[in-house]
Amino acid sequence: MGNIAFGVITNNIDSFSPYCDFILNARKYGHDIQKLIICYSNKIDENVVKMLREYIDLELLKINKNEKLKKQLLNIGLSKTEVAQLIDSQDLKKYNMAPYGKRRNIVMLGALLLNPPIDYLLFFDTDVKPYVLNDSSGKRCEIDFVGNHLQHLKKENVVVTTSDYTGYYIIPRLYFDGLKTFLEGLDKGKTYEFVKSDSTNLITEKERNILNAKSTNKILGGNHALNLNKYEILSPYYSTTYHYRHHLILGRGEDTLLGQVIPDKGGEIVDINTKIFHDTFNSFPEIPDIHNADVKMRFYNACLGWLGRNPFLNWYLKENGKISEKEYKRKIKVEREKLVEGSYKFAENYNCPKFKDLPEAYSVAYSQIENMADDYKTLMKIWEKLIDKIAQRR
């Protein structure tokens, strides 16, 4: 069957949920999970950790304080500088924040270097649960989370399995003159019809549609699995950071880039249509209202994160011949123009002047694209060396 591990990234380990939910779900369907690997950045509750160890073999990887993983990477032949580039974060020291991509890479490295080797690494986030929301009444069906992923992950050319979520969408219901322009400025134009609808932006899935699988290049970080036996095709996660008005902004989309790279290397990604529940605003079943200050701030921060992802993704597409230099420059111009028009109208309609900052944040992120590109190229060079070393071990 192969060795299976769960992977999670978080700031603090201070709750049994959702860890125990997924562990018990796996046991119910007969799956033996060898490890739960958690990369965390701040604090742990020792009582929670003690209880988790009674359920599962737990591997804790703290950013910047992980001598075991450092030693393993040095022992396989990486330099101290290369190890630091892979698993340390200066951003955490200065801003108490660390890029999402680096966090996921630490979990993947922990799994790749385990002995006996982990064959399948399944990621879930701390705000999801192993069931699917069937309708707006709250009806739900439990699913075989591990089994649904493995059913396709074990196929010959499949490297990653993934699926979306049920629950409230991250963009609350909106409608104003200029909404479509605003969403296109965020590179979220495809969501327009859904976001402007009269519904509450609640995503549900009928039980009969689960496991209606298809190929995709969209990976969802909190609901995906990796076949680590295909490590030569796997690439590292990468997410950007940028500095805006003395703040560090974490770019979203470490999973977005991976979805581009793997097909380029000949691997397949499968959407298994197992949309586990995501408590997006930590308030379900309360309907998110854009007039609520917390919901508005959650959306604003998400926008800043997308504006950190979009410049780098456009650069990647240009560098790999998927869009031309002309199209790249056109996208920069058009997206910024739409962002100016749309964000100002949003700010006026929803009485939130902060959204007028978004065009400036977009320009600032683009001004830092060379640093992002250099950081990514360095990561890829180290990763290629790492994979060669792992191949020698295996």
C-alpha cells in the first residue's frame, strides 16, 4: 500500500482539531498513517502535543529552530548556505511571518528524508474538515479523505491529486458598478458570475458527484496529495513576499506555481472532486457580509496576497514561453488600469478607503519582481542538487 504521512503548516499548535478529525477519518477507512508532519513558526501547547502523540507518530519542524532537518540536509551533501536558503526564514525573525511556500517545502523535505521513506504525503490546512458540505442547510457527508486521493495518486503518471473546497468562497457576495473590472484587475475575472449572484457564495457538492475526477493544473494547498516516489518530477513550492509601506506582504499561490511546473515536467495533476469543508471565515454557518469589518479585512489581505502572486506568475509564464514579452507588458498595463478603476469603486461603495491602496501595492510588487525571480532561480538550483542527492540515497 505504501507509507502515508499527513502534512500541515501552521503558526501555532494549540488545538486537537483538525488533526484528530483526519487521523480518525483515516482509521475509520482502514488507512495506517505513519507520520503527522507539522511545520510551525511560533508556539506549541505541550498538552496538545502530548495527546497527539498518543494518536500518531508526530514530527514537529519549527522554522529557524530545526537542527535535525539541518543535519539531515548537510549529511546528504548540501552546503550550510543552501540549507539556510531552503529551511530558514529571515522574514520570521524580522516580521514574525514566513512564506507559505517555504513552510510547505519544509514539510515535504521532512517526508522525503524519513527512513523508511514516505510514499504519499497528504496536506490539509487547519481550517478544513474531512467531510463535504452537500447543501445550504448544513447537510454533509463524510468521505474517505485518504482513499479518495490514493485512488488516483497511485496511477502511473499522476504526481499530485487535489480538489477544491465546500463552504463559503473567499470573496464574499459583491455587486457594484465596476465589480467585473475590479476582479479582472485581481486576475479573478472568472469568478464574476459567481460573486455577483444572489446566492450567499456558499459552495456545496452533491454526494453523487464526489470522485468525478478530471485533469487540472489548479492545486489547492489545503487539500492535495503528493506521490513522493515521483520526486524527480516534483518541484518545490514557491510563494513570493514583497514590502509595502514598511509591511511584509505574503504572496498567495505557492500551490498555483506548482500547478504550472509539474505538467511542464511531464507529470499529471488530477482533481478528484472531493471538496472538503473549509471554514473560510471561521464563523460557519454565519453568512459572510462584506459590510462586516472582519470580513472586509480578510478580503483586503487576500487581495494583497494575490497582488504578490500575480506579478511572479506572469513573469514565470513569460520566462517559459507561455506568454510573449508583449503580452506580459500588456497584462501589467491592463491589470493595473482595471485595478485603479475597480478598487476605487469598491472603496466608495463599501466605505473602505484602504482598497484604494491596491493599485499602488500592485506596482510595488512588480517593482520587486527581479528579487522574486532571483530568489526562485536560487531555490530551483538548490532543489536540483537536492533531488540528485536523494536519488543517490534511494
